[in-house]
Amino acid sequence: MADIRNYTINFGPQHPAAHGVLRLVLELDGEVIERADPHIGLLHRGTEKLAEHKTFLQCVPYMDRLDYMSMMQNEHAYCMAIEKLLQLPVPERAQYIRVMFDEITRILNHLLWLGTHALDVGAMTVFLYAFREREDLMDVYEAVTGARVHAAYYRPGGVYRDLPDAMPQYSAQHTRNAATMASMNANRQGSVLDFIDDFTQRFPGYVDDYETLLTDNRIWKQRTVGIGVLDPDRAKALGCTGPMLRGSGIVWDLRKMQPYSAYEHMDFEIPVGRTGDCYDRYLVRMEEMRQSNRIIKQCVDWLRKHPGPVITDNHKVAPPSREGMRTNMEELIHHFKLFTEGMHVPEGEAYAAVEHSKGEFGVYLVSDGANKPYRLKLRAPGFSHLAAMDELSRGHMIADAVAIIGTLDIVFGDIDR
């Protein structure tokens, strides 16, 4: 009689459900997972080392390329670390703009997570719906920053510029008649804030559509309920944060517990799960999108009533206006020095963290008084979550590994760095 023994397979890195460049070595007993060994580093770009050779300002675009689904949140943590070392106040309007874009970014992240997670499990329609809404928010990104993904919009001391007074509109094409163009541009007649306000009114109905498709869907629940259970103590021991921690029933959110920017003025709830399985983490993220929508609406209302500066007037940190440069020699010199040599940050060390879409994203920055970071260490939330993959998947089937990876919501830009 033949011996029955475990065998090992590669899951990824080319597998579409591996969410990027994850190589997962699975030890199987039949179709049951006995052990899961994540192999990372296939996307390693040396961001932390590169930062030591770039000025503080030149490092901002590198932050976008970490978790490339939560671009501006990465920038936020980096700018906060610099501002701590500089002891630099940020104008209130810039704080509200940052909060608004942090939450727009959270919705962008969760929409991509929802679409790809559902697609991994076998639901196609949700993916198409989620990307329809992402398109609107990507248009906001592009209108304000000029880029749809790698924004480089936050700056030490504020944000690059104020919100535009006009929202770009679709232009006529031979494939679209006048009536179609008018309907596509109906909510683009006003400013960017008007467009965002319109989106906040429409979005709860879209989330209802997603929930109609999934939340009580028999197949969805069979694939996620009781799968990848993470109890609260293990979640804390493994260093989980964000929806992974809250899905296990622990109320922890940096926006409430350690408020930064304008979050202390925001009215929102922290959704938590009960059992810590894939389904609970799904429900937590769905409710987070609704709460983010609430925060965006509050920011829009405040920003409409309170004009003002959006970046510090300290020209050793932020460039002077173009008008000032043309009329004032000192301001021209400030501009030249800032973009050739860069700002000098006082000697010291600082840690700044934000409640990123995936958990606590932290930046530990060490300065030796020069114009470049002496050391930069990034705390990626997905790294800790991926470390839990082994114990989450033991005893489950290969198909469940796909559902578990989806619910971890991992992106390898910040895990591999």
C-alpha cells in the first residue's frame, strides 16, 4: 500500500489571486493546507535606502509608490514626521484638505479591495461596480493634483495648492451625442468641492448595491463565514492593526485614540466585528466606507465656509508664490535654495503614524541636520497581516487561501519596500 505524504506547491507569484508578487509555499495534505509560508521581497525597490540620497521634498513621491492604493495617506505620515522635527504648524484649511483626501483615499482603497476580493471568490459584477465609483474619485485626484495615482500632493507644512474652482468635464466625441455628454457632465458644472459633495450624496446608494449583491448572498457567506478566524489576543500579539484588528472585536483607531490633523473635529463611528473571520472583516470595511463618506461630507461643508492659506509661509520649508518671486529678490533666493539644496531639518528623530486604509502606517525618521533623511524606517501594516497567513489558513482548503489573502487586503509596495 502506498504511503500518503504531504506535498508542497507554489501559490503565485503569477497567480491572479496572489495580489501582486506574493509567492506562497503551501504544504498540503490532499487539498487541506497544513502550512503556509509567504515568500516576499519580489517587489523590493529599496525605498528606505533611496530616501537617504534624496532631499526631504524629493522623497514625497516615493511615498505614493509604497502602498499604491493608499497614496496620499502614505504622504501624510511622512509629512507629519518632518513637521514634528521642524515643529512646524500647518494651516487649518490644509488640515481639513488632508483629512478629506485621506478619506477619499480610504474609499478608493476599499473599493479596489472589495472588487478584487469578490473577483477572487468568483463574483464579477461587484468588480465592475466598484471601479465605476473609483473613476469618479480618480477624476478628483487628477483635478487637484494632475495625477490619477501618484499624487505627490501633500507637502511639509500643508498641501501643494488649494482646490480648483472648476471640475474638468468630458469633451465631445464622435461616439457620444449631445444628450449623453450633457448627462455625463451634469454633476461637473461647479467646483471640485461641488463634485465631491455630489459624490457623497450618491455613494451610500452605491454601497447599498454592493451589499445587496454580497452581504446576504448564500455563496459569499459560505466562502467567508468561519474562514480565517483571528481571535483578539492573537490579533494583538501578531501586531495587526486597522480592519484586521477591528474585525476581531478590538476598538482601536488612531483617528479616535490619537487624533491628528482635523480628526478631533470629525463625527464618525468605529465599526468592529465579533468573530474575526473573513466575513466580519468584510463587514467592517463596508461600514468604514460609509463612515469615510460622512467625514468627507463634514470636510466639504467646513472648507466651503473657511477660505485661507493651504501651506506654511515659512519659505525655508515651502516655496514662495510666483508673484513674490518676480518682485522680491529674497523670495527668488528662497525658491532657488529650496529646489536645489532642499530644506534642512533639525537634528533628531520622530515617529508619525496615520490610520491608513490597511492599519497603522508609520514613518520613523532620523535627521542629522542635513538636507536629506539620515535614516527612514517604514512601518507597513500589511507586513504584520501577511505574517498571520500561516495560522489563518491551517486546516482550510486551497480555495480558502484565496479568500483569506483577499480579506488581508495586502499590497506589496509597502510590504517589500
